[in-house]
Amino acid sequence: MTRLAWVILLGMAGCNFSPLMNQIDVGEEAFVVLVGEGADGRADLFAVSSGGGALRQLTFTTLLERRPALTPEGALLAFLRMRDTLPTTPREVVVMNLLNGSERRLELPAEAGLPQALGWSDDQATLYVRTDRGAWALAAPPAGPLARAVAQGDARADTALALWLGSPRFARVIPCAIGVCVITLRGDTTQLSASGRNPFRWGTDSVAWFDGERLMVRSLGPGLPRRVEWSSAPKGIRDGAYAAGVPKPAAP
């Protein structure tokens, strides 16, 4: 974990416990956050290990949560919260600290427009927000919440908000007319799934998507997609975000 990331996390951490305690080792273990229907039928956030298992509910509000975005190591979860799904409904940008469960709302100026998508910078210090009027950058808590407009074509915002794969990046995942596709920097397009939807990054060189109620993962190398097996799954599974974590070094 980088020094900057530790400063951010220590600044947010308190005496509370992780909402994923005894299920996922936040910051070290790879896991996924998904949107599903809670007990009240509203859209809530759920988490599950990247290897599968039981899903654990993270939010329990009477509002709607959607568009999750995890920092690469998984300690900070950003998402949108709203009253309903009408096109003009106001949307809050919220960051949850998965080390202790605390939440913080990040403010955008009135002229920013309606948030539509979120993405973290690689160093986890900046949250980029795409709205219906452009893109904005917000410092990760506990830094001050001052928002700044991002110029069109900004490479850092593009890296955070688009589904780029590879390091250095070599391809981008896009929705096809049917299913999920990947397009290379040369413009070559390949269909990954004819029935997939809601694709998201799974590490640096793999992509995940939903096929019905199933979550499929595929590397861009040789091989077939694999299914993430889970239990206690809510209805209406959709929208996903992945965090790789940083495994502990092996004991000498």
C-alpha cells in the first residue's frame, strides 16, 4: 500500500469496525461490490469475495445506491445515492470507509450537473465524477472536499472513468450493439459476450460482466470466462466494482 493511501485511510479510520469484518480482509483480499435489491426492494450495495461465497449487505437505507467504485486496494467505496430513478432526481456522491463503515458525502457545485459515473485515480487520492455536463475531480477524504472541473480529454480522468485494460493500457471495454466488446488502441474490436451487460474492470487485464443473474470473469488472454459462484444473493444483481487488495507478504 502506498504511503499516500495509508495517510488517507488513517485519516478516516476511527474506532468502529469494518462492515466486512470476518468476511473480507479489506485492503488485502480481492473482492467485489455489487448492486442488488435489499429486503425493502430498494437498490442497496452488497459485497462478496472475488472467489465467491455469501454476499453481505453494506447499505440499509430507504434510498437507492448505485454506481459503486472501489479504490484499487479496496478500502474506500464511492457510490451514488438518490431518492428514485427519475432522470432529474438529485444524486449524492458518497464515500464509505470499508475499514470502519463511516460515510462522507462529497459536494459538487450546483453547475456540475447530475453525477452519472465514478472512478478512482490509481493513487487513490482523487475521485473523478462524470456528470451530464462534464467531469469533476474530488479529493479523497479526509482531504478538503473542494471540487474542480476537469478539462475535456484529461488523461487521468479518462483512465479512471473509462474501462481501460492493461498497464500500460492497450484495450478498452465497451458495450456492443449486442453484448460486451473490447476495442484495442488500433481500433480492432472483439466481442467478449453476446449476452453480457454492465461490464467492469477486474484487475488490470481482465473484465467482468453480468449474464442474467450470473457474474462472469474473463482474462484477455487465452481461455474461457469463469463464473463467480455465490450464495445468499439478492434479486436484481447489477453494477459492479472490483478491488484487487494487496496480499500480505509471505512469512520468511
